Amino acid sequence: MTKCLDSSVLLAFLHEGSHVELFHDTAYCSTLAFFEVERVLLRKLHRKEVESTMTLLKSMMLTMPVDMQISSLAAQLSITHKLATADAIMLATAQSLNMTLYTRDSDFANIKGAVIVN
């Protein structure tokens, strides 16, 4: 099963070691998820630790850049589901690739194509 991971899942994996099972098969994420993760890590760790952590994450999954198709879909999803910009981009990334978005964010409750994990 191909899946797209939200930054909340990546951070939970890094901080708690949770959701390891989501990395067993090919996983994708938006480059925006890497931005969000790196921003959080930079507030807590030294730059070298952040670089090695980000290198590890990048080796574990494939990333999808935000292109015009994803941007346009994200705008529509943002309005339809009242999502913040970053959340809409994460969902649009997953939907543009016909993938399920895995997240810990309750803002995705009752949105088709998103699965909330604890």
C-alpha cells in the first residue's frame, strides 16, 4: 500500500518512535512536510543533529515537490474542507498521487483520503 505521511506522523516517529509500521513499504511525503519537521527540530537541536536527522528521514521515503497541479488542488481543498495552507498541500499531495494521507492532525477528521493515527 502506497501512503503519504504528514509532518505530524514524521515528528511522532522521531520523538516517540511511533508509527514505524508506516515506513515498512514505500512512503511518500510532501517537501512541505520536511520543511515543517526541520523547523521544529531547529528549535530543539544543534544544526548538525538536524542535518543528520533530516538525512535519515530523506533516506526512508520519497518526496514530492509542490507543483502547479498540487497547488491548484490544495487551494480547492483548503476552501472545501476549511484547511490551513500546509494541511491542504499535504492532502493535495496525497490525492494527486492517489494515495492515502496518514496524519495525527484532527483537522482531517471525516475527510476522504485521510487516516488519523494515534
